[in-house]
Amino acid sequence: MKNILFVASECTPFVKTGGLADVIGSLPHALANEEKLNVRVILPMYDEIAEEWKEKLSYVTSFSVEVGWRKQDADLFQIEHNGIVYYFISNSFYFTRKGIYGYYDDGERFVFFNQAVIASLKFLDFTPDILHAHDWQAGLSVALAKIYQPVEHMKTVFTIHNMKYQGVMPVEMFDEFFNLNREHLGGMEWNGMINCLKCGIFHADKVTTVSPTYAEELKHPYFSEGLHSVLNDRSSDFLGIINGVDTNEYHPLKDPHIDVNYRHSRAKKKQNKTDLQNQLGLPVSEDIPLYVMITRLVEQKGLHLIQHILEEFLQEDIQFVVLGTGETEFESYFSYIATKYPDKAVTQLTFDEAFSRKLYASADFFVMPSLFEPCGLSQLIALQYKTAPIVRETGGLKDTVEPYNEATGKGNGFSFTNYNAHDLLAVLRYSLFVYHTPEHWKQLSKNINKSKFGWQKSASDYKDLYEKVFEQQGVVQS
Ligand code: ADP
């Protein structure tokens, strides 16, 4: 059995800001159960992690980590949860803070984490055949694995979950943060900055991203945020594998957060809607279509389109609920909307897992008109809860949502092509028409019930990829 070590910055159920946590929390189980791989995960030990988890951690060891001239202490903990072993690297200076990202010294914090990951390998009762690093926060571990070779024959895979966030810092930090010969700077530097995402792309044996369409899009400068030539140089080692969702965790029949559990029953789903309307002080009617957004409030999520047309759409007999946190521009906008349309719109500016489940379960439509979307987990979760996604055709949204077609009766949601507010408004209006036309709504609901986005196929694709990496290094298969 092969050993894979995932290196990442977030993971459900311990700590989450977005879809990365969902993937790191569910893919190891799929790889272990479906493909018989032995996967473990290593993460930073944030203060944010709930006490109930912290109490269950067992101490492994302590060691010293060099961050340039600094010598920082690292404590290593581990926990086994649902058959997967998770390691946590703790350092109170870097990780005892509110939230998990967004500090002026995030670069240094993740230099420490990556150095500590490499230093920890000799203390683990587990020898990785592959180090599989995710996103910029883990990109340096790929470079350091190549440079230090802490484990003989260990290979590396790097997955880009979002090209927008690259983890850049001034090139002067090379001498400040690394005790490395200058010959190693080239693989870490891009456009005069140290670039952690580039480190992963440049050094990994194989590079993946989280949907086939995003993999195509990344070949173009518009999507690749300045790194297209780095990526194009790796094109023969680069591919897109679509994310899945944890169908056990996101299951309307088993979810303890929702008021009325259901499998396919539209009647029971509507009870969740009326309970929610009651809870939120909205007019209670199971016939008013409910649109929701659950999202980071950032430009990527298509919020400028929403800003242009939402008030016009709110003239219809609908309800619109937003759950999100993020940039002030959007937080203020959605607060203003909720104040102006108290009978139709509700905004909750928090990160709230339990409330998000209630919304997925209660909604008729999930709105996600992203400017770009590497994969998107939210539209898949919406489908799990039998909620119709309304998306823009980009990245993983294009790969997972097929627009409903009245003529053929096919499709599991709604989509539009151009990044244009009135195209969004038109598709929102079309969704209303479908909602109010029983034969179409029934057909769409049937199609949604059949949509499947578990990990099976993708876990098998990752397994094939790992096999290719082993073949490259000539390791004998066990
Ligand atoms: P991204 O990773 O770009 O934020 P995804 O669609 O891939 O987008 O994943 C978002 C994940 O975060 C989903 O599980 C979604 O339900 C969750 N999420 C986003 N915002 C919130 C929030 N305010 N409260 C609870 N969950 C949220």
C-alpha cells in the first residue's frame, strides 16, 4: 500500500474557510476506502480549532525549525478521526491568532509551516511515497522536498485549488527566511517576488487543478494570474481532476443541522423552507421561491453582477438570503439590501456551518454567478440538498451544472455564458418560469435527484496519477 501525505492549510472538520477544507476533509477517505491508499494529512495547529478537537490530540514530539536566522519551536500532535491520521504542527507565535489567514506576516507563517512539515518527516511513524501539497500555503513544501530530499525516493504532487492566491513576498525574504544557496532562488521566484504557488508548480512531479475546464482556462493569461508560462512549461505533467463532495457528510437524510430530514421528498424540503422563513421573519409560504447564496464575499463570486440586478429581481415575488463574510463593499451592499427589502431579503454576515446547512436544505435555488471558479463545492452541496444551482459557465461550474433544456428535458440547473449582469437577470427570470411551470419543475427536480458528485471517479483518477508518478521514478509496485 502506498503512503501519501497531504500538506494543506485547512481541513474539515477541524478548520475551514472554504472549499479547500471540504476537499482535504473528504478526499483522503475516498482514496483510503476506494483505492486502498494510506493517506495522512498535516496541518497547522490554529487557535481557531475547536477545544473538543484539541482535547483529543496526542503529543508526538517537539523539534526546532529554522526560519532563516530564527530558530522556532514546533510541537507535533496527532489525532485519528474516522480512520485517517491527522498531524498538527503547533507554534504559538505563528498560529495563536484569531482567524487563519490575512496577517501581514502570512508569508513567514507558512514558510515556518512548510519548513516544519519537511523537518517533521523524520519523526513520523509513516514514510510518505508521495507528498501531495495543496495551494500556495503548501507550495514551499514541494520546493523544500526537492531541495532537502528528506525521504529517499519521495515524489511530489501539487494541486492548485485557486490560482488567484499565490502567496508572494519580496525576493529579499529569500535570505531572511531560508538558509539556502542562491541557486535555489530561481525555482521560487517569479516577477521579482518569492511566489509560493510557483514553487509548487515548478518543482512538483505532477501538477493538478480541480476541474478539467479550469485546467484549460489556466492556459490563458486571463485566468492564470501571471503564471501561464510557468504552467505551460509543465503542460505534459498537468491535468484537471474534478472535486467530489463528501456525500455522507452533506446528506439531507442524515444532516443533524436541518429541521426536517429528507431524501427526495419535495414536501419535506418545503417544510425546511417554511421553518426557515419563520426563523428569519420572512413571509411564510411554501410557494415563494427561495434563492440563496453561501459564499466568501469577494469579486470572484460574481457579486458585481448581483449588485447590478438584484434590486430589479427583488421586484418579483421571491425571497433572497445571503450568508457570507468578506470584503466591506459587499458586506455593506447586502446589509443595505436586507434593510431596504425586509420582507424579501435577509443577510447574515457570519461564517456559520449549521446555518449554511439549513439554507442548502431550504432553498429552491443556489446562486453562484462566479467570474471564475476553479471547481466550486457549493453548487455540488446544493445539488446534494436537491437545490437547483444557477451558475456562470466557468471552471468547475461548467463541468458540473448542465443547463435545463425544456426541449430535451435534460439538465440539473441553470447557467449563462458571458460575465454580464443582464444575462444573469435573464437566467434568474427563466428559473422563475421553470419553478412556476409544474411539468418543467418536476423534470428538473428529477434530474437533480439523479445528479451524483461523490469522489469515486476522481479518487480513481488521483490513484492513476500517483501510479504515473511511481512509474516515473521506477518504484516497484507493491
Ligand atoms: P471557495 O473555496 O472559493 O470559497 P467553494 O464553493 O469551493 O468556494 O467552497 C465554499 C465552501 O465554504 C462550501 O462548503 C460553503 O458551504 C462554505 N461556506 C462559504 N461561506 C460560508 C459561510 N459564510 N458560512 C458557512 N459556510 C460557508
